[in-house]
Amino acid sequence: MGKKQDKKQFPLTNKENCAIYLTRIISSCELCMDRYKKYNRETQAILDKYQNGDVIAYDIYGDICDKTCNIMSYLLNLLGDCQTTSISYFKYRKQVQKLINKGIVGIQLSSLDSETEDVLAEFNKLRNWQNHVPESLLISELELIEKKKMNLPSNPMNIVHYNYVTYEYFMDLYASNLDFCKNARKIIQVAKRDYALLMGESISYPRVYSDKPITLEKSEPTKMSAQIQGLKGNNH
């Protein structure tokens, strides 16, 4: 793995590397899920202060939306990405199945029920949809404009900042986040079963809380990765 091109793709070629790969996915996902649960509790606390029919300040909604969308996007990358140079469980299963077909010893995949298999496929689609601004969105907006359900100002081009959202709109965000967490948990649990099969034993996942502050050394792998990908600047 000396050449820069070689360093862009992790070699899922043996049991040891598969274990390293799953360790990275599982630990990163669990950190994300802990933060996601925290933000969901914050959302519930906000909703408890209001009732159906109320309006809620957009800044409150936007703060929760920014937090949860950021975590959701990272989880979708970890679980549903299929690019050859990306870390993801979706790619892991496809790559490992090839190893199993070749008869590599000591590598197994846990079986997926139809529901979890559908969720994993849906996460792949959702990842591709959410991490881009799809042109289908503009097409859908034009259809609504034709039905007089919305408008698209051209001159003046009003940049509208909303001050409030309805209780129902905020509740829909909360419900969507709860549903996403439930589905993400299903996939993470399958990844944990795969890891237990690799290690040949049951694995525990205790939370460890450290008062030691994160230093700039923590960002060194990120900066090294950015250089490998050909990026410049101060990358964190």
C-alpha cells in the first residue's frame, strides 16, 4: 500500500482486514447513534412544550434539522455507500461475499431477513438521493407550480426566510428521525453479528467517557486521507 493510488482503497482480502474494517464501521456508527439519540431527546423536549396547532420558531426547527441531518448523512455513508473507495457496510457485504465465493477461510456473513435486506437497499438509494440535490426535485416543484400549489419568483427573486413552522411540520421531522434510527439500528446489529462471526465470540460494546481533550493529533488521519485524495488545505 505504498503508492498513493493503492492507499485509496482498503484491501478487503483477508479475515484480519475484514475485522479492522468492521471495527471502524461499528464504532463510528455507535458514536453517531449516541448523538442522534441525544438530538431526538432534545426534539421530544421541545415538542412537549407545544401542542398541536401551535407554531414553532424556525430557528429552533432549523437547529434540530441541521444536527440530525448531519448525523443522518454520515450514517448513510457508513451504511449505504457503494463507491469502491468508500468505507461502508453495503460495500463490505458485496466484497466479502466475493471472498466467500473464492473459498477464503474464516470469513462469514450473517443472513439477512427480507426486511433488513430491503432497508439496506433503501439506505443505498437514500444515500445517493440525500447527498446530492436531485433534478427530480426541480421537476416535482415545476409540477406543483403548474397546479398552482407553489410559485417560483424570477424577478424580483425573493429569498424567503421563514420565521415559523407548524407543530405538525416539526413532528414530521421527529417521526422521520425516529424511523431512520430504528432502521439504522437494524443494519448495525447485522454488522455486529458479522463481527462476532469473524472473531468467533460474543462482543461487548461498553461506552467509555474520557476527560482527556481531543487534540490536533486526532485530525492527522483525516489530513493524510485528504492528501491521498488529492485535496489541499487544512482538512478536519
